[in-house]
Amino acid sequence: MTDSPRAPDAAPGRRGEKGMMMIAVLVVDMQNAFFEDPVLRARRDGLTAACNALMNAAANANVRALLVKTEHEQDKSTWTLNMLDDDQGFIFRGTEQADFVPGLHTDDVPKLVKTRDSAFVGTDLLLRLRNWDVDTIVLAGVSTHNCVAQTGADAFAHNFRVIYASDATGSEDAEAAEATQAILSREYRQRILTVSQIQELLSDRAATASPVPETAR
């Protein structure tokens, strides 16, 4: 619990060059399977364009970006509890369901595979973020109240600040998404900004930051 809704700009004690935020952009689960839902299907092209805009802004600002995707094995070894209960697998590795949605910029962007809602569970995400000296994560993708929110909650547990890209995240349940983000914003002091606001933030950061050396990319 927190005693104030104020959202500081960056994590104390882990500031980058000149005291700036060290940011990474994470795009979560922009895959065909999740857009089989008709509500999300109607937003697919818009969300894809918004995620691309974020990744382009990150590249222009020499900020790290990471594409996170969900994949399961058909032998049940990675299945979640509800999948095991229903004896029904989902989004198997190598299938069209597991592919990124058409039009999403994936070239030269690192990828991370997860099997749970949170991108931190059972992955090397924490190691990657620490290696990149990141203190602030921008989250985009789907679904707002599930995988995006779980990743944001676990980021808080690891002392990362979180910014949600409001128009680059989507959910099949708008009411659940709004309620979940309200809690995360209030209790964890996580900010909700538009893509335009995040682009401006990254642009301002780029204006005063030193470029990332080629050997460090």
C-alpha cells in the first residue's frame, strides 16, 4: 500500500546519465491468438500502429525495446493451471497463433518468450533490464488487465517504475482494464500516458543523452 498517489519520475538510487530515467519499451503479446477475440480484432491495426510508433520513438532516442510473446509446448509441460484443468492447450510454439500480428515491426528488436501472464515469471527479463541499467518500463500491448497488468505489478515488486501507453494497450474487457489500471496507478504510483506524451518524453531524453555505443546494443 502507498500513502500518496504521487508518481515520481524515476527510481531513486538507479538513475542514468545526468540523472535521467533509463527506459525500456516492452510490447507484450501482440500475437494473432489474442486478436481472435472480436473486441481486440477491431482494434488490431490501431494498436499495431501505436506499438510501432513507440518502438520507432525508442529507436530514435537510443532507448531499448523488447517484444514479449507467449508460447506453449504441446506436451503440457508449460501449460497454466486452467489449461491443465480444461485439458485445452493454447498458442503453441511454431503455430500461426503464436506469430506476431501482421504489420508489427519486429526486425532487429530483441524478443522474449514467456509462458505466464507476467513477463518476469520464468524468464530472464530481470537480468536483461539490469544489464541495460533500466529503472523505468513503458508497457504496451495486450491485454491491459491481464499480461500487461501482471508484468507491471511484478515490475513494481522489482523496484522498476512503470508507464502504461494508454492508446497502445488493449483489452477485451474495458471495465476490467480501467479498474485494474486505476489500482496500479493509485497503489503502485504507475503512470498512464498517451503514445504522444511518451514520444515527447523520449524525445526530451534523447536531446540530453549520450548515444548508446554500437557494441552495447
